Amino acid sequence: MKTIFIVVACLLFASSAFSQEKKSPQWVQALIQRYENMPVANPALSISRCEYRGETVYYVPPQCCDIPSILFNEEGKEVCSPDGGEGGDGDGTCTDFFVERKNCEVLWKDPR
């Protein structure tokens, strides 16, 4: 019985990891790989997928002090910086992101 439980748990975990990879575009996987090769950040780096202005976008929160966040479109192009930076308000071009975003889910968070 214990063996069956372990096998089922492993299959569920593998299935979850596989479906997560399929959901994310290749450029997101490459970005994750790049982040994993960088020194550990505090707070931990993460990538979330959201709906914003009728499109799928990917949000990377700001890192420390005056480093802005990055919002990417589905093709991997940087769209804007919703927050962070010197004044904490990003670049000012998508100030409605936190009000208008929907269905956000964390795709990856650095586990280190």
C-alpha cells in the first residue's frame, strides 16, 4: 500500500511539472534558467503569469532598493515596469497594473 501511494505521488508531481512546462513559453523557461544561474536574490526571484488589458503577461517583481519590476508580453518583450525603481512607482507607463490584473499565478519562485 505504501509503495502504491509513493508511485501515485510521484506520477502526480511529474504530471504537474510537465504541464507547467507546457504552459510556459520557451522564453520563460530560458529566463528561469538564467535566474537559476545567478546568485541567490533576496527577496527570491519569481515569475507570475497574469491577464492584463486582455493579454497574457509575465510579471517579475522588483529586486531590492531601486531595481524596477519587469512586465513582459506573451512574446517575451518588456512592456513596462509596474513598480520598483528609484521612486517605487516603476516607469509610470502601466500604473493600473495592480488594479487591472486578473488571474495571476506564480509560475516559478527561486527555491534556493
